[in-house]
Amino acid sequence: MIAIVGPTASGKSALAMRVAERMGGEIVSADSRQVYRGMDIGTAKPTIEERARIPHHLVDIVDPGERYDVLRYQRDGRAVLAGIRARGRVALVVGGTGLYVRALLDGLELASLPHDPEVRARIESEDPATLHERLRAMDPNAASRVDPRNRRRLVRYLEVATIAGGPVPRVRGAPLAALRIGLRPPREVLVAAIERRVRDMVAQGVLDEARSLVARGIDPRLPSMSAHGYVHWAALLRGEIDLETAIARTARDVRAYSRRQMTWFRRDAAIRWFDPTTTDPLPEIVEAAA
């Protein structure tokens, strides 16, 4: 098994396609927004042509109106990996959602964490700043791991801590053996790539995509709608901002997200980092996985 991780727009998908074609692999997405159907352009999903060339898994599996969390991802991902192993193929876990990568590879037993719908409903009524302060008081380690603006994860962490009355140690099983490859281009190169990606989304029709989601009445509080850009594309469609402002705000959000991604992935000492502007990782991946 091979994992290819790194910040958004760093070239993960392109590298994964080359590795899969060279080694007879199948790609398992580790992107928390590509699971949603009808959100293709704004989440930079692999194209129909790419999916025809290489099997892709955990893409387009739920409706944007559904809630999909890391526990469901872990269950689905483990089933997918078992199928790839049974076919004698190479599994490539590819994406920038660090929690999904860890859930799949690091043996976290998320099903053991407690749930209570009533507790969760009470917590969801609070604002993110209050949630983060409460979590810091109950479980400082958990609070340090979660972005104070990530309402969905704050709610889940606080739900667990509230039910348990304090910190809950995570149960770990055996991690899955995987060659972990990280792409880390220079910051200025990444920023330019993010800007290009956002403008390409507009050219490819992301506004029509956003218009369709709005017309369907998708609740903006759902996890699907937190994918970068959709809130700004929706504001543009309502006439609240102009196109250049929507582009600038989307690019700003993606840049900030890319920094948080790197903060997460730097914690994993097993990742072998490459600057794709100077070194092609493919030969080393093939050699290491031989």
C-alpha cells in the first residue's frame, strides 16, 4: 500500500495516476469533500476520463444532503482496501484530509468512541468560539488538535468529552503498513497553483455547480457545504459580492487550509517528503515498493 499526501494543489492526484498506471494500482480517495455527488469542480475531483483509466474509490458515494463523517469513511475505506488486496492490486491512498488518512492507516478504533444524539444536539446550538473554550477546559489535548473554526469536529470532540466527563483515550489497533509519500512544493509555487486552480474552477463551470446546489436547498450548515469556495460562489450568485472578490476569498481560504494540512502532516515522521518541482518521486516509489 502507498499513501500520497500533502497540501491541496501540490500534485498528489497527477502523481497517483502515474504510480497507479505503472504499478497496477487502484486509488482510494482520502478527501472529505470528494465523497459528495454533484460537487465535482469545486472539490477538484478526478475527471471521468481519469476514473475510466484507473479505478477510483470513495468518490461520489453520498448525496450533499447527507452527513458523512470519519467513522463512516473508516468503515468504507477498510472494506475498499480489503477488496483491493483480494484482487492482488496495489492500493494508493491519496488525499489531503489528514484525519481520514490517519483513520485508515493508523489503527484508530473510532467505533469505540461514544455517541449520544441528545448531547450532540445541545452542543450544536453553540458558537465555535464557545465550543473550543469548553473543549479546552475538558480535554486540552483534543482542543490542541482541532481547528477552532472547524465546527463539525469541535462538536464531535466535545460530544465525546461530555459523555465521558473528560478526556477519552483513543483505542489503537495495528497500523497498516504503507509507504507514505508527501509532496511539498515551495510555498510560492503552491500559492500560484492554488490561484490557478480557483480560476480554472470558474472557467470549468463551478458557478453552475453552486447554482444547482443552492436550487436543491442544500443546508449551508452541512459538512458538504464547507468545501472551499461554495459559500463565496453562493454569495456571488446572490449578488452580494463580485466575481473577483469570490475568487480572492476562495483562494485565501484554500491557502489557509493548505497551511493547516502541512501542520497536520508534519506530525507523521513516516512520511518521505519530496519537492515535486525538483525531484520526481515516481522512481523512488517504484523502487521502495518493489
